[in-house]
Amino acid sequence: MGEKLDSSKRNVVCLVSAHARSLVNFRGPLIREMINRGCEVHAVAPDLERGEFAVILESWGVLTHNIPMSRTGLSPRDDIVTLWSLFRLLRKVSPRKVIFYNIKPVVYGLVAAWGAGVPERYAMITGLGYAFTGQASGKRRLVQEVAKRLYRASLSKAHLVFFQNPDDESLFRELSLLKPAVRSVVVNGSGVDVHYFEQQPLPEGGFSFLMLARLLADKGVREYAQASYMIKEEFPSVEFRLAGDFDDNPDAISLEEVDKWVNDGVIEYLGRIPDVRPALEGTTVYVLPSYREGTPRTVLEAMSVGRPTITTDAPGCRETVEDGVSGFLVPVGSVDALYKKMKFFISHPDAVEKMATSARVRAVEKYDVHVVNGVVLDEMGIEDFRGEVA
């Protein structure tokens, strides 16, 4: 890892994330297209020196680098170590372009890249998370204020900031987290590989719902569980599935809560599933009652497979589903509204079929990953021919 590189190389690009897994699962197509366009790509994340994701990235020809980073928490000492480590790494690699996503890579990485003299610095705001969702009181208020100050300081060092929905862009402008001189562009999320997530026929037989998310309150997990209890009383044969990781976030759902839902015979918990396609193919309707997203990747995957979706009329979510055409939008936090839309689908199988087709069309026309990545790379000046980079 990380031998000294010739700083005259104009096609060296670094991607920095807080999650090694996301470099493969979310940014894999972007990374491969960078390589196809003649870039030398370096991937940077914590825990990247070991495990399957480093192996996958290196098999593509990516140079991988590990950095110390605590994804959550407000330890000044740990964050200074992260900042210094990023600075040293970027001085050593000497890339032409660097793009950061997730909050800590953005807020510390941009400052480190500026100090290291990286010529072109980009940020991608993929969601606002714990700091900007829910009621701002107590610890959440402190986190929010710290996040705002860090964003305001770091984003001033960016040449361009990508947002995944117009609400987040507007919020950053309104809060003066983004200076007028810093340019921003809204892209359609991370996109979805519509060939990998091929359209599949709706399952025959029983009716089922599925939710895929990290187990956080702000994802609407409790609303999904409560609505499932209500539906189960009327339609005992309907199945409700939940998949996703437990989390160390202060907003996390507890193991005891999930165990109760399972033991009550309402929720089938699938754990973390590396390949979500079988779960999507085996479900009738997808549900994500999230409070706020960048652009929810799981909704795009569900639509691409051809599944109607119920999500919220919230930033990031409301852009994905065309209400009444490819699914439904419900108010944030409304268990009753969610229950009614779930019941509608059970009672109207023709609507499920019709919306399934519309969902696939919307995924292909608006969220094809190759189109989305083309916008990102064009904005970064990574041109669509081999061997030359702007």
C-alpha cells in the first residue's frame, strides 16, 4: 500500500469514505468507470487493510489505504488523528483530484486536502443523518451545532459539492454551510445498476412487505413494526421482513426491540444480507418510512427489480417515488398513513402489478447508475476517453 507516487501524474484520483464496504457496494461502478477512463484510483477508508473489500478493490486495480477513523463520536483526539493521517496520506499520494463522502471524511478530508495542496477537491453529501434528523435537543443539538461548524469550515475548501437531493442543497445554502462562491450540483443519488438489479416477476402466492435499513429510529423502523402489527391483526398470512445491521449510533434500535417483534410472530428479521436481490425478488411491496435521506439506495434497487414502494414525503425520499404511480408517499412518523397504504396494496393486487411496471420504468429512466456517474465524472473533468484527464 501507498508507495510514493509521481506528483506529475494528472490522472490520480482518491476516494475517501468512512466505510470500506460502501466503496464496493455504493461506489463500485463509479470507481470502475474512473479506471475505464484512464484514472489511477486510490481508495481510502478505515479497516481497509484487511478483509474482502480490500481484496475486491485491489482486483479491480485500485490502490487501497487504511486510515484511523471513528465513524461516530466526538472525540477531539481521535478526530485530530484522522485529520493528520489524511493529510500525510494525501501528501504522499499527491492526487490531482480527491472526492470525499460521509460526514467525517468530508469535514476533515477537505481541510487535509487543502493543507496538502491537492489541486481539485470535491465533496458528496450523501445524507445528513443523526445530526440533522429528529428533534434538536440535548445531545442531538450539540452534535448538530458541531456538525454545522465543521461543515461550514470544511466546505469552504471545496471546488464543487455534490448533493443527492435539492432539499439538502437548499438547507446547506440557507444555513450558510456552503458559501455562495462554492459551486454545487444535484445528482440522482448513487444510481442503481439496472442490469444487475433486473426486473423480476412479482412473487406468487402470499403477500409480503420488506424493509432494508440500518436499524435506526430515524429510518422509520419502529413505524414499520407498528404498522406491521396493525396489518397482522387483519391479515394474519401477510409476511413482514426486516433486514439490516444493528448500529452503535445513539439513535439505534435495540436488540431487545427486534427480539420482541420476532417473538410476537410479526417481523421476520433477516440480519445483514450481502446480496439484497433475493430478498427484493421475494417481496411484494418495499417499505422505507425514513425521516430523511440523501437518496435511499434501497428504494432505487427495489424499483429496479420492479417493486412498488411506500416511502415518506421527506427530503431524499420524496424524489424517488412518483406518488400514486410507482408507489406512495406518506407523512414522516405517521403509522396510520403507513398502515393505510400497506392495506391498500393488499386489497388492490391490480395496483401492485401496475405500479411495479411504473417503478421499473422510473428506475431505468431516472436512476441508471451509468448516467448518474457520467454526470459526476463530467463535473469532475474526468473525460470520457482513455488515457487523458482534464
